[in-house]
Amino acid sequence: MVINKLKEWDGRFGLVYRGIAFDWVEAEFKTQPPDMLAFAKEVYQFCADVVDQGTETVEALAAEMKRTNVLYLWWD
């Protein structure tokens, strides 16, 4: 499931992986999603921990990804 989702996002935006382990992934966007808020909602549905235990809001997640150009996911 995780690999399939990452392949989908890589096909849409291009991802350069910085690191991957059993419970986290970090990648840089080659092309930022044109609607970062919509993408952040998609990320939240896939990996709620990044908001619930991280940025606290989907809007803050969108702003962080836009500012850093990084997708970061982790699971407990």
C-alpha cells in the first residue's frame, strides 16, 4: 500500500527520496503539487500521524510542504 501510493505520487510530482525506513519516508518534490492544500488533504487521509501528531492542521501541513519542498511521512 505504501509503495503503491509513493509510486503514484512519484508519477504525478516526481520524488527524490532522502531516506526511507520501516516507519518513515522523506522525499523532495521535483515539481510541487499545484494545489498543495488538496495534496495535504490526500496526505492526511493516507498518513494521519503527520497532522495529528505533527503539524496539527492540514493547512499547516500544506504550508510546511510548500515552504520546505519536502514530503515527510511517519507511522507509529
